[in-house]
Amino acid sequence: MIAVITTLRDSRSAVLADVSSTGARLRGRNLPAEHEDLFIAVDGLSVFGTVAWADGDERGVSFDVPLQPGDEAILRERMVQGQGLPLELKAALDDWAQGFAR
């Protein structure tokens, strides 16, 4: 799933690789640094958080307030639906989110 990441300095897109009620794993280029505050908007849901860890092009984000169980379930369901996409389309979406296809 594509997420929009906003900090005080800029906005960019990233791939929402995993999500739980307390945080998420993001993948993308030039994502915020560890300990940086951010705002994530994905599929009509918005949440504030802080980058808890950084590893290459991946970031772990800790949410300021846990997601409601229904919101987490919706995001997980949509992530599973996205896994049913053809591999070529998933790769193209990942490239676009990470800035390779612009």
C-alpha cells in the first residue's frame, strides 16, 4: 500500500510494508531519520508517529496513539488484497513510491 509521509520539512510517498495497532514498517527512498516526528496518511486514515528505527530504505514507526482495532483490520485487509496484484504491477507501484519511476 502507498502511504504519504509528511514531516515539518516535506512530504513523500512510501510503501506501507507492515502495520500493527502501535506502529508500521515503511519502505522508500529518503525517508525521515530516526527519532523524527511524522504524519502518515494511507487509505483515508491519518496517524502521527515517530521513527523508532532506520535500516537502509526501511523505517519502523511508532504511533503516538494506537490504531483503533477496526482501522488496523481495514489496513491489514487492504494490504492482503494488494498482495493479489500481478507482480509486475506491484513492482511498478513500489518503484513509483520509492522514486525510481518518476
